[in-house]
Amino acid sequence: MKEDSLLTMAEATAWIANDAELLTILTIIQTWQLPDCWLVAGSIRNFLWDKLSDSPVQHASNDVDVAFFDPELSYDNSEALAKTLAARQPGYHWEIKNQAHMHTHNFPDELPYRNTLEAVSRYPETCTALACRLADDGTVQLKAMWGLKDLANFQVRPTPHFAQNPEYLAVYKRRVAGKNWQQNWPQLTIYY
């Protein structure tokens, strides 16, 4: 683990840009040409935790979380598209979701998201609210919606969206309890 427990965006972006497997995944995603499309969540979080803890990176065993935003595509058509795209690259465990429909995933009365990054900012944990993609010039773009401090310090906390009331916090607690992240990263501190 880094002694100062800090991780800069430049350092995290460089780690991603220098990882051949992640670049392959990002290139595949870019070829799909989905609107407002990003590699998100655990795909990036787990990679960074592995790097910070000097553990072997385990791309193939993780879900590859992909988020895009297309309000014109129905939920059923979004799911069918996700299956088609995943079948083209069977070497990965793809989780491809149209964020135009994901606002009701945890709470039926949630307001629709306006774009992918707004959806990512409302993921349950601050350390999971991450997105990256390849820019048109081939450089890696990384967004940490709540910063990298919690991730770098191996701290799992609810995002403000999930800390807003007991109902949302209960969903966060159930999700975190079921993940068993401390099995891979025993240095994690989980805040409830």
C-alpha cells in the first residue's frame, strides 16, 4: 500500500493506461460506439485496490461493468443489445447496462438520470463511483465522482445519495454485507 495513502488521478490514470488487459477492454468498449459509454464501478475499483495492495490483478475473474446512456433504447432492447455485445467477446463477464433505465434499480420512485456520470455518482459506495473510457485520441479518461481518497485508504462509505435516509442506507448495508470484499482486501474498513 502507498505509504501516504493518497492516490492521484494522474497516477490512477497511468496505472490504467499501462495495463494491457484494461486497455483491451477499453478498446472493445470504444468499438461498440454506444452513447455516453464508460467502464465503471468494480472493474476499476478492484483493479486499483489490487494495485494499491500489490496483489495480482484479476481481470478475468471480475465482472466487466459497462454503463452507457441511451434514453431512446427501451429496457428490453437495451438488455438484448447487452447480450449480443457480450456474446461477441466471451472472454469476459460483461455487465452492460443502459443507465437511462437504471434509476429504478433500487428505488422505483427515483428520478431518471440525465447521463451516465450522474448515474455513476449515485452508485452506493464512494469507492465504486468510478468511470473510465478511451478518448478519441486514445488517452484514458478517468472520473472519480467522489474522489479517490476513500478508495486509496481502503475505506468503503456510502455516497451522499445512499446516506440520505435510512431506506437508502439499508440498501447500501445489504449490498456491502454481501460482497465479501475483505476476503480479497483485508485492510478494508467498511462504514455502515
